[in-house]
Amino acid sequence: MSTAHQIKRGVSFYSYQEECFLKKMSLEDCVREAAAIGAFGVEVIPEQSMTGYPNPGDGFYRQWDEWMEKYGTTTIATDLFIDTKRYPGRVMTLDEMTESVRRDLDIAKRLGARHVRAIINTPPEVMEACASYAEQLELTLLLEVHAPFHYEHPWILRHLDVMHRLQSPALGFMPDMGTFVERFPRVMSERALRDGARSRFVDLAVETYNNRGDVHGLMDTFNYMGGNPVELGIARLSTFLTWNDPRVMLEHMPFIHHIQAKFYEMTDDGVEYSIPYDKIIPVLVEGGYDGYLSSEYEGNRHIQDVSEVDSVDQVRRQHRMFERLLGEEPMFHTAAAVGAGAIAEGDSNVR
């Protein structure tokens, strides 16, 4: 791609969850690996990464700042969650949810982040209540647009109403590229077969999805066909995958400040099996997007029953694809990256 653009590359540490859980990677390892592949904008989940969250202590923040300087990385985004059903028998009140979000905004500020992802279930009333506080901190609070939601969904429209009404520079979107799944992820269909689904059910689910058929009717169809729990599960999964033309982002580009570059499987051919980044990135360039593509690997859970997960290699493959699609000069090859990004054994107090 020769068109000039300002798109940058980053990585969400959600991508390395398998290795972090198994203690094969420390938090510093994640930072080191991101830098080694030129993904200098890091996205971190404080709730997952901070020992003692939400109060990890000043020592953690000093260490984090040292890592950012050491590896030349920038905290571009943090992810927040709202456990709306934290209290038995009731959901959190507006004040409680607002307090929770403001606490995570404070954490993002101390980490030096620019953007904060608000999980999709964040009510628009909470976004509105937190907008002025986010402005004070010079942060953007970005609603995740995550499948099966889309820009015409009533929930998203309610958020858009708040954004248009307030005209706050602190509110916007963080689209998840899982809303652009063009064909059924192979790692999911193959996992269903291993788990006991019969091929005729899996084939029908894949064919229906890929042909833009009525996936919402699959549950009834599979039930009539005598589907087992795994087969009913893949029918339900089909309704959580979505394909939208990436050009739908153009209308909302002024609100889009960060991209979660979801992927399930980078193939040996250097492409994502299900999500057509060769169609997505030109749209971002056309729309003048100047933020980060933040890798979010989510294929691990679909292959861990038969093979060792190598999230590091999968993320590296995605960034080689990004280099090609963004017209960058390749900065690394597999062998070089292995040396530059070699994983040190646990040197962090945060896992």
C-alpha cells in the first residue's frame, strides 16, 4: 500500500494471556516482545496485569515507567471492565458504576495511557457521567464495538446519541475487528469436531455463515436434527460472529481513536483466515485513521486441547502482515525476532 497514512502498530497484552497464565511470560516479557516486533503502542488490562489491583502501589508505576523508557514503548490504552452483577441480587447503581470507571481512568492516567476501553456492556449513562472527568484527565473513554453488536444496533445508537449530544472530545469508539469476520474461523469449526460435533452439523453452520444465511435459525434446525450440546453450541456461536462491510466505519471515523485488531488464526500464507485485513486497512487509510492497530489474539482457547499455544508467533505473524499492508519496510524476520524478543524467565513481580 503506497498511500500515505499515520497508522501505527501496537499489541494488547490480552494476546499473551496463555503464556502469562502459565507463567512463561512476565509483564516485562510482554513489553519486551512488543518492542521487538515494532508494536510500540501497548494496551494493558490492569485488572489482569497488576498485582494488588486496583492499588498496586507506587513501586509498580515506577517500574512500569522504567519499562516504557527502556523499551521505547508507549502505553496507548488500558481496558476496563464493569462487573455490573458484583452484588448478589442486584446490579450496580449508576453511582457505583461511575465510581468504578473513574477509578480505572485514574489508573490509566498513572500508566500514561491515552485511551481507555469501556467494555461493550458499559451503559451510555455511565459514559455520559464520566465524560467530564475523562476530559479533565485528558483521556478518551472509548466504547468497544464488539460482535455481535454493530453501528446500527440499538445499544450502539444509544451511545451515539450521547456522543452527538455532548460533543465531548473524551467519548468515542474502539472497534473490535471481530465485527468483520468474513468466513467462519477454522479454529472454531475444527475444535467443535474434536469436541464431538458431527461433520454434517459443522459443515452446515460454516456454510450458512459464509453464505450470509440465517444463522439465527440454526439453533432450531439443529434441534430438529437431533443436535448434541456441542452442535447446538456451534449454532449459537454462529450468531455471535458478524460480518459487516468495513466501510461502515467511515461514517463514524471522527469517533474512532483506537483499533482492537482481533484475530483467530494467522496462516502460513501470512493472512488471517477469517478477518480480511486487506479490506479493512484501506478503509482506515481512506478515513484518515491515525491511531494504532492493537493486536488481540483470541485463537488460543480453540487449539489448546491439541497443541501448545504460541501466541508470540501468532502476533509476530500478524505484524508481518501489517507491515506488508501498511507499506512498511519489514523490520524483522522470524529468526531475528526470536533473538531480539527472547523471553526472559520471570523477572517481574506482576504476572
